[in-house]
Amino acid sequence: MKIEQIFRNAGMASAQVVLSGGMLFALYYFLLREIGPSQLGVWSIVLATSSAVRLSELGLSGGVIRFVAKYVARQEAVKAANVVQTATVSTAIFLAVILFLLYPVVGSVLRFFIPVESHTQAMSLLPFALMSLWLLTIGGIFTSGLDGVLRTDVRSYIMTGGVAIHLALVLLLVPAYGLLGLGYSQVIQSTFVLIFSWWSLRRELPSLPLFPFRWNRQIFIEILRYGLNVQAASVAQMLFDPTTKMLLSKFGGLDSVAFFEMANRMVTQVRGLVVSANQVMVPIFSRLHEETPNQISSIYRKSYDLLIFVALPIFSAIAAMIPIVSELWIGSYQPLFVNFSYVLAVGWFLNTLNAPSYFSNMGTGDLNWNTIAHITIGVLNAVLGVVFGFLFGGRGVVLGFVIALALGSSLVVFNYHARNGIQYHELIPKKHWLLCLASLVVPTLTWQVYSNLRDQLGVSWLFSISLLLVTGTLLSVVWINPMRRQLMSQVLSGYGKSVEVRN
């Protein structure tokens, strides 16, 4: 494995997050002003509810990454191609049948959670949401195949292009067709991803035919066994995002759903800067598991160390800028958006700490604790969402979401450390203590600046002062952190060489 390719994959994955994040900012900025938060909330609930039907995918796309990487490592390219075809045929047929059968069920669920005056809109959007889901799920198998052959960079180009097409179509179609314009653009975006990811994957695996049609029973059983663990996690995820939005609609109203959607997308997009770069390790862990399993623990420690170094300042920066983001994105200080964003930033940061252990488990096929974590998150989210919703309204639902996310995620990393003899104090290594302190102080300082000077200064001045505080403080601490020198040394000395890890 070339370090050059690994860096390219990680860099493009991060670039995809940045570019997609900018386009998503523009998308929600436009939608909030064009159709309003209530209609945006309707679309968000329709998408979340219909996405629960993806449970019928059987988790095969997750298995594609592992088994394509496995057979490529063994130089069995034909088997790798058969994995892709078998997963595609199985998913396309099974998901189509399930979507047809569950269409009336999803419609009934929407009628229960969406206010009466929005029922017609929701039902008109549902066919587009389900069609987009079918296309995107099949396209997900192809993009997983690209990850498996270590071409995450190509996958990033395609996904970024899909977001750009979606944004352009929304700007064109929503003023003319309203919410239906969102449905049209979503289907076209999904089609684009499907076609170009398949075309790109065929270039990497030339034994793939023009259209996938082969189905291998033995391979299906192999990836299904792996996929069922992934699917058990997906079942739990069904209780996560869709449940939260449904409960928010009941306890906080459609506006709360819209502002939660915006806050959650903002924080998870920033989180993606860290996680997407780390996710490229899945096929690498899979290959190491086949070739040199004794090196996995060493690679994990380096991956986790780098994650802490990157995640602390990134999450601190987004937390520090939340009030300013509200002013720029929504047009004013929106308490719901700001409150949701702060608690979500804490929850998703704690979730991010499990990324290296989570992806290591995926690469080695040891998925039990990943599944347990997802089930814990899903069940806790449903229970706490109902209880806290009755007690505290919409804010309580989001608080339950964050508590469930943090507690469930911790199971993966704590178990991984216990199984591999890694001390718990290494969760925040000593060399990162100063960075951790600075990451806590910076959001506090910018909040004081914003709350005390909001009435005296304009948004431009507040943005400039906050940005200066964030960049000046965090960059100074990052610069003196020993990880910065170590990382630069590894990049300069390792570029163009094969991965080599010594015990």
C-alpha cells in the first residue's frame, strides 16, 4: 500500500466534506428563505422516515468494502468483482420489493407525525424520497467498492459532484415547483452518483460487465453474515435520526425539526472532516488483518493520536462560531438553532472519539461491539426522547439524542481499549492536555465577546473578532504540539513509500 495513495484518499475525503459543507450551507440558506422552516421540516421528516426502509438493504454495502479489499489483497480481482455484482443484484431486487410493500406503512407513519395541513405535501414527496433511496442505496454499493479498492479519492469526486448538481437543481426547480423541486433534484442527484460510481468502479475492476447481473450464492452468504451485523446496527439507527425528528415534531413543532436538521447537518459536516479521513482506514485494516494482523494495534494508536490532534481544534472552532453562524445563515440569533448546535457539538465530538476503533472493527470483521453501541444509542434515544420531551419539550428531545449518542459511542472505544490492553488515560494523551484546555477556553471567550458586544458591534465586527480569537489561540497551541512536528516528518519522509509499521 502506498502512503501517497492513503494521503490522497484522506485528503480528498476531507476536501469533499469542506466543499459539500459549503454547498450545503448555501442550500439551507436558500431553502430557509424560499420555503420557510416549516416546509423544510416536512421534507426533513419525509426523508428521515423513508430512510428507515433502507433496513431491507441487509447491510450488504458495508460488506462490500471489507470483502472487495480482502480479495484485492489476495489478488483475486474476479472474486472482488463478483462481490460487487452479488451485492448489487440482491439489494436492487430485495429493496424494490420492500419499498413497494411498505409504501402505505410509511405513508401512515407520516400522517401520524406531520400536522394535518401538511399531509398532502408529505405524501406527494414520498415517491421521490423512496425512489431516491433506492438509487442511492445501489450507488452506495458502487462507492463502497471504490473504497475497497482504495480509490476513496474517486468516490469523493463523485459525491462532491452529486452535491453540486443537487444544489444547482434546487436553485432552479424549487422556485418553480416548491417542495416537489426538492424531490426532483434528489432523484437526479442519486442517478448521477449511481451512474458515475459504477463507471469508475469498472475502470478499477475490469472484470465487471456493463451491467451487473451475476449472483453467487457462496459470496452472498459470506457478505450476508458480515452484513447482518451491520444491519443490526442499522435497525438501531432507525430509532435514531428519524425518531428524533418525529418526537421533535410532536414536542417542539416543525420549526424545531428544521433548526435541528440545520444544526445537526452543520456539526456532522464538520465532524466529517475528521471521520471521513479516518474512514479510509477500513480497507487498510482489512488488508492488515489478512497480511500482518500484529500491526493493527500500532496503526490504531497512531490513527487515534492523529484524530485527537485534529478533532479538538475543529470542534472547538465550530462551537466558538455558532452564534455568528446563526446570524449569517439564518439572518438573526435563533435560540433553538444555537442551543441545539452547542449540545450536538458535544455529543458528536464524544462520538468521534470511537472512529478509529469503530473502523478497525469493521476492517477486521469484529462487529459485535459496533452493533451493541448502535442498539444502545437507538434504544436510549427513543426512551430519553419521549421522557425528556414530556418534561422539557423539543430541547429535551435533543438532549436525549446527545446523551444516547455519547453513552452508546463510548462502549466501542472502551471495549476496544480493554481488549487490546490500551490504557484508558490514553483517550486524551498527556501531550494533548494543553490543546484540550485551549479547546474549552476558546468557545467560552467568543461567547463572552458575542453576548457582551452584540448590541454595540455589527455582525462583521463580531465575526472578525471571534475568528481572530479562534485562529490565533488554536493555531498557536497546535503549532507547539509535538504531534504537529511528528506529522510533518511522517508526511515528508513517507510520501511515495509503501506502508511499513514496525513493532
